[in-house]
Amino acid sequence: MKSKKIMIIMAVIFMLLIICPNKSNAALQSNGGTPATKDVNGWITQIRQMQASGGTLGLTDTIAGNLTSTNTNLDIHMEKNTEYGAMVLLSASSYGNPDKIVNGETTTGNATGVYMNINKEWVAAGMANTAAASMKNAAGRYKNQYTAPTYTEKIGDAVATVGGWHGSNSSTWISSTPNTVTSISRSGLIRSYSGSVFSYYGYGFHRTDGNEMDYITFRREAYYANTYASRAVVVVGSGV
């Protein structure tokens, strides 16, 4: 009798699968392969557009010019510096993989962790006068904003506090050196710069003689229009 009931239930489920409309919306998740690359403006706007009408997530949201929306149950955005920092700090704790993470490995040492691509990764961080228009116009919740010429640590950003961790390379991201204010205004911040998930780099256009020069010629790697990988962070819950 029990077997008969099970067969009936399975038959009903099978019929429902055939009769009911079948529609699904899929989103991509990084699996450690070769990532897409875009500049800072491209990432911060296009990741937000994933939850817009016609976007990757199949929702009907509308994204405003400052990247906010009326959806209070879902928020998908370009990773901020503090979010990247929290991820790699946890990776080096007892909750993650305390050994040095090499390119293509995860923050936990197994498939449950976050795959790390140690080859330059943009984060949503910049200065008030940044030349990246979309970053400049974005609401504060979608970026970490720092003020030149003195770097002030944000809790969990894993910049000044991680120098040398796991062989990391780092530059002085914000400097008071003469003639670097123009550099700062055209810079983004790169994480996983080289050799370690704790590496960072923040020099964009830099002028050495105090004169107006062709900044395309003198751009450095963190120039805001260069293209690198980045990540999407998804926050789900009521009132996000």
C-alpha cells in the first residue's frame, strides 16, 4: 500500500512538471576560470544592472543614476574595498585557509570557498574627486571613499594593516608627495595585485615635473580606465 502511494505521488509530480510552465532565471558564478575584465566605470554600473529589468537575475528593478533602487530585498553591487578586505582576512583565519593562497585556489582551500584570481582585481574605492564618473556619482553605500592626501584606515579594508602578509606587494595608495593629487584623482584601487591576495596597488596617472602632460602616455596600472577583473557582492534580506 505504501509503495502504491509513493508511485501515485511520483506520477503527480511528473505530470506537474509536464503541464506547468517551466521558466527559470540563471545567474553566473565565478568558478576560478578566466574572468571578464572591464574598467571601473563599467564594473560599478553593469554589476548593479544585473538586478535591473532585463538583467542577469531576471528581475524588474530600476537602477537610478546614483545606483540606488527601490528594491529593499536584494542588493547586488561591485565589491567594495572593505568587502574584499573582509574576505581575505577571513581566508587567513582559522575559518579559512591559513596557508598562502596561490592563483586559482579558494579562500578555504576547497570548493566551498571563494576562488581567487591573483592578477589585478578592481574594488569600488576611490577619492571624492575621482575621474571615474560612475564611481564619483555612486551613492556612498556602493563605494569606499577615501580623502587625499592622507590615507585613513576603514575597518576591515585590509590595506595598511596587511603589508607583507603572505608575501604581498603593496604601494602607498594615498600619498602626500607633491604632484600626486592629479594621480589620485585618476586612480582606482587594485587588489590581488601580484603574488598574494593581500597585495594592492593604487597609482594611476602620475606627473613628475608639475606640468600638464599627456596622461595617457604616463598612465600607471591603477589608471581608472584600465581593464581588470572584479566581483559582484549579493546581499539578500528584508530592508537591505
